[in-house]
Amino acid sequence: MILSAIVQITFPREETINIYQTQKIVHIDEGEISLQIYELQNAESDEWVIFLPDLIMGSHFLIPLAEGVQNSRNVLIMDYPTQNTSGDRISHSVATRSEILEALISDLSYSGLHIAAHGYGGLIAVQTVSKLENKPLVNSLSLLSSYGPVEFHLLGNETINRTMYNLLYPAAFLFQYATPHFGWYHQQLLQNKNIRTYSEMEQANFREFAENVDLPVHIIHPLNDNYISYQTSVELHRILPHSTFAVAEVYQEKMYNNPGFWVDQLEWFWQAVERGEAVDRSIASADRIAHSMQPFDSDTVESHSGWPLLLIIVVIIILCFLNEDLTCISTGLLVAGGILDLHFAIFACFIGIFFTDSFAYYLGSRVGRPIFQKIPFKWIIDEKDVNRVEDLLRMHGMKVIFATRFIPGTRLPTYITAGMLKTDFKKFLAYFILATMVWAPLIVSLSAVLGRPMLGYIESYQEYAFIIVLLIVLIIYSLLKFILPLATITGRRRFIVKTERFKERYFG
């Protein structure tokens, strides 16, 4: 940690100033904002394009594409500010950034321009175009591998997605301040400013905004996109009945390394708009309009891959440190909802359990018995249980490690005690892994089977989605906590003992 801090102090991170980079002041309700833009001018053209970057890829990713477009028109790439000129933090929401874009467009003296949005920028573009007061200023909208309706993003519900992203704040904090990252923290996605943007990303009303987009729209999506699913653009094409759709049979990275296909597609579309040949909503076909008005089909949502999959796996691993059983159940519900494939779900839970319980063993071996006097362990572990586990470990050894995996509430004291007694770690690991290889697939699969019929209520009651999911998790958890332990002799004995104590306490 000390070496990491020394490296960061000695070699501070410096912002690279691009040759196209400049500043422009705009005014919105949150104050005066210094907006960083990249301006690529073409002295022979009066046509302008505003590019809105994706949050992950950033503005620099679009510069090669903008340089290709510069051959025929002027280009602006807008960055997303996080504070005003007074240094006050401003909202990272789509609504605020849409307001900034609208202010920028209103301040420009162009007779007409095109908007092209990549990834996250698509949400801002659609919201801006749908409510822009002076709509003749914008001639067209291009969506490049864009985000769309909330059903296709992460867990498919804005409230649940927001909760998911908020869980990443502790991980980002620990990564930044408790990990020797040598400055790499500032080069990767898991930063507070990015987490805040995703947690404030409004998508619940996206379909309503899309209904108000009247001008010509062109959608481009690469088949091999690891960030945004192909079905997202298919749904965008459906709900924008006047849009055209091009499939790029190239990787998304080609937009940066070899942007020729993207430049050709955009130029073809813009020239069609300027010749008056492009279709807007007023002249869209009746069949396309009728199809756009049909209700959303949840079967079109595919399980995640790429970085959304990685994000879900990371969150599952983090949640295992809080409660393994609830995490396995919640992961099973992701499988039931078609959001996560079963093998990825089991893998994520297994890794999370492995790190969590190995850490418990490590604490026991390093700290010893005094750990039970420290917060939060003294709140959740009764020292009488520790003494009982200690006796069981001395008498039955590794069999206890295997058995406690199937008895909720006994694992933490057992694994800490195993470490405290300096149990052979290799044997501990062998029995622990064997038990987990049975437990993780069992709980995840069982939760998926039990949760599938219950998840049907979410489609009917979207506004209560978080409460419904919470109730489903608690119901399945209760079943596992009280029913599953009865399958073992130890579990039945514990049940009998607890029942007798309950009778004595309340009935004498």
C-alpha cells in the first residue's frame, strides 16, 4: 500500500490534452458549466454533427470516427461534466445531461445539424430530441450500438438496477483506498463517478421519449458487441417505426481501429436526409407503426454476456460476504428471469462462497478467540456455539466442515473455529470445496425452479418489482432455512432442541 501511494504521488495522473479539445460555457438550472468538447472543423462545409460518447468507451473512442466524418462536415464530440464552474457537483442523470446538450444546441449558430450517439449517449440523445423545443435545429438521429429500453439493461428493472449499482460503491472505495492499485483505479470502469452515472440512469420512461422522436433515425449495431445486446437495437428499431437498421458484421472495436464502415453508413444516411429521401414518423408505414404499438415481449431478452455479465458476477461475489444463502437464492432468480445462464450463476456463487469462507478460516487462524469479542462478530456469533463447534471439530473433524454447509447459521462459527484450531488447511479446503460443489448448484437451481412462476408478477406490477423480488427471496430463504436442514440428522436434532426450548419458554 505504501509503495502504491508513493508511485501515485511521484507520478501523478495527468490529463492528456487532445489537439481537438476546447471548452464552451453553457448555462442550465444547475449553474454555469464549463463543457469540454472536441471540435473537428471543415472549412469547406456548413454541415455539423454532434457525437455523444458512451460512458465506458469515452470521447477518445469516437475521435477516429469523427476524423473520417470531418472529410465532409464539421464535428463536435461532447463530454459529460460532473461539476459546474463553481466546483459544485452536478447531477449525473440522463435528464441533466440532456439539458446540457439542449443548451449546447441552442447556443450554436448552425442552421441544422445531425446527432450521432454511441452506447450510453443514446439515452441522452433520445430524451433531448423528444423534447427539444426548436426541433428544426436537428435534422436526424443516429444510434450506434445504443442503450434502449430498461428491460434490456442489466436486471431489467430501473429500481433493481439502481440497487445493483449502489452495491458497487463499497467495492470501489476499497479498491481505491485499500488496494495497492498503483494508479490503475483511475484507468478502469469501477470508479465512483461511473457508478453514480449508472445508478442515476433513467430508462423507465425511455419508450415514452422514443414515441416523441419524429425525425429520421438510423440504427447501427455490430453483431459482436460485448457491451450492449443486439436485441436492444432490434427493439429500438421496432419502437421507432420510421428508423432504418444496419447490422455491422464487425467487432465494435473496429469503430476505433477501422471506422470506414461506420463512416460510410452515417454518410449514406445523412445524405439521404439532406436530399429529403429519409423517412420520418409522419410517413412511416402503417405496418411498422402497428408493430411498434404492440406490447413488449419479454422472450426477446437474452441472457447477459460481456461486461454486464462480469459486473453481475462481481456483485454476486461481493454479496456472498454479506449472506451466502440469500445471494445464491437471488442468483437463482436471475437464472429464472433469463438474465443469467445457470453455469455462470453457479460459478459466481461458488467463487463468492470460496472467498468468503476462506476469509473466515483466515480470520480464525490469525486473530483467534479474541475475534468473538469484536464487532460485528460478537453480534452474530454466540461464544457458546463456538465452544460446541470446537468440541464437534475435535471429535468428528472434517465431517463437521462438510455437514455445516447444509445447515444455515453454523458456517461462520465453524470455519472461524477451524482456523482458530489450526486445522489442516488442505483438508479443510478439500471438504469445504466438495460441500460447496453440492450446495451451490443445489440452491441456485432450486431457487430458479421455485422462483420462475413467482417472477410472473413482476411483468404485471413493474412499480413494485423490488418489493416482489425481496418477498420471493425471503420466501425461498425461509423454505431453505427451515426445511432443508431437516434432511440431516444434525438438522433434525437442532430442530427438536429448538422446539423443546420454545415450548418451555412459552408454555412451561
